[in-house]
Amino acid sequence: MSWDEYGTEGKSEAAWDQEHIAPAISAIVVIPDNYETVRRTMECMKAQTAAVQMEIVIVTPSYQQLGLDESELTCFHSLHVVEYEGDKSISAWYVAGIRQANAPIIALTEDHSFPDANWAELLIAAHKGPWAIVGPSMRNGNPYTMLSWADFYNSYGEWAHPLVSGPVSHTPACNSSYKRDILLSYGDRLEVLMKAENILHRHLAAQGHEFMLESETCTTHINFTSWSSWIPSRFHAGRLLTATWAYSWLLHQRLLFSIASPLIVLVRLWRIQRRISKRQSCSFLMRLMPIVFVGLLTEWFGQMLGFMIGPGNSAEKMAKYEFHRINYDELSNQAKQINFPYE
């Protein structure tokens, strides 16, 4: 489905100017149910300085259930709705959108991650360079609990704003942009590698591709604040990581890495501790590290299973925790309690 089917009434003059020009960037927006799930993310998309150059690719099980008012999205270059009813993992939804996208750059989005207004413009500019992947810096969008900070530093601390732009070894998962042709060159293997993006990054680096962090733009990310969600999400993330990493390995290789896997916990614990100590007080570090350790230990259990018996249904389980994690009333109350403005 595209603008041709929706009509062009209400389209901006700038959008009319783009009628015969291909979009510069395709933003993949996954919606498991209805449009309200991604409304805040889409408000950030609509505020982009390069909105007229953007193709929005919505991936959803059913267009009719979206409740989408197309007139809200006429600021963009184009809109595609991809109905996908296959594998219920986030990676499968992303790949379904990537395969239908028309722009040379693919940007992944989340319903709980909110890019700055210059996000698309700077990603487009950066991709004029040799980079296979360009990612933004990351900001904690709900910094009101220690669990949120533990989740943030565990997943995105390496790219915590502010940073200096430049080459990096990998970029933030689910929040980065790729050259589309490079992704499509993987063929059917893309579905496997997208289950753990940092493994995809390993493959790209091995082929000589380079990555960039564009820190002049930032994404505000909402992190877990519930142990009942965070713990299983860490377990399944760990299992997916090693299962994707070892998907073509022989049994003796899997066994060897399973035995050595505790070293992964120690190395990551040391790296996270260094990042936190550079930005936070000693008391903050002492309070946070036990929570970080619990998360890493949980990931390790998942990693052991991933090495030995594969991913199981972890990809589908992860999807359960990737949507609807925002409770605005809770965030607002937390902000008021510590005198920290949410908006």
C-alpha cells in the first residue's frame, strides 16, 4: 500500500516537489496492533527536518486493525504499509519492511525510542560517506530508577550522549541506519543475523565494512523499570545473541564457548563499570553495579542455552517485552518525585 492508493490530498508543497524523486531514507516502523502504539515515535518522525525525504514503512499483521488516519502522515515523501503475518519476532518484522523499502538507507525505529528532529537529516548526510551503518548517540528517557539506568548502561551505555562523532566498532541495536543494498546482499541469511544485530555487525566488519556514530543527533530511549520484564528480556536477549553467533558451529565449538562464557560476563561487567565511573559519582556506581551484575548473570544463563541448544522461541518471547513498555503516568510521577522534568 502506498500514497497512490491513499491519494495526495493535503500533501505539503515540499512533498509535491519530491513527487518524482526517490526517498532518501526509509524508516521501518513495526506495529503489532494499532497506530496508538507508535504515536509518540511517529510524532518524532513528523517533526524531522528531513521528513519530506523520508519513506515510512509500517509493518503490521493487519492494515484494517491499524486505525491509521493517512492524512496525519502526508508530510512524508511516501508511506508503505506491509502486512506481515509470518514469524512473530521483531527481526522478522524488520526484515519484511527492509525488503519492501525503496530508499537506499534503512533506519530502524522502536515504539519506545524518540529521535531528535535532526535525526534523519544527519543520518542521510553521514551515509554519503563509506559507512555501512550510521547510528545516533543514546539518551536515557526515563532516568528515575536505578533499574532504568542498569538497563540503559547494559544495552546502550557505549553510545551514551554526549560523545564525539566518528568511527565505531558497532552501533545501537534497533536504532541505527544501514545501506539497504548491503543488508539485501545477505539474502535469506538476513533473517538469521537480524535476530542479534551485533552479530550482524560482526559479519559486516569481517567483510571490511565500516561504521560511524553520528553523535550530533540523539535518540531518547525508554528503558525497563520492572524486574518482571527486565529479567526475562535479558535472558532471551542473551540466548538470541549466542544462538545467532553459533548458528553454523559444530558441537565441539558450542561446548568450548559454553565453558568460556563466564568470561563474557566478567569482560562486560568491567566495561560497563568503566563507562559508568566516567559519568557518574562513586555512590551511584556502587548502587548500580549489583543490579547490572544481576542482569549480566541472567544473560549468561540465556547465553549458555543459546550456545548449546539454539534460540528456541526467544525471538518471539522478546517481542512481548519490546512493545508497550511506556507508562506515561508512572514516568510523570517518578519525575515529580525527584524534581526532574519529564517533558
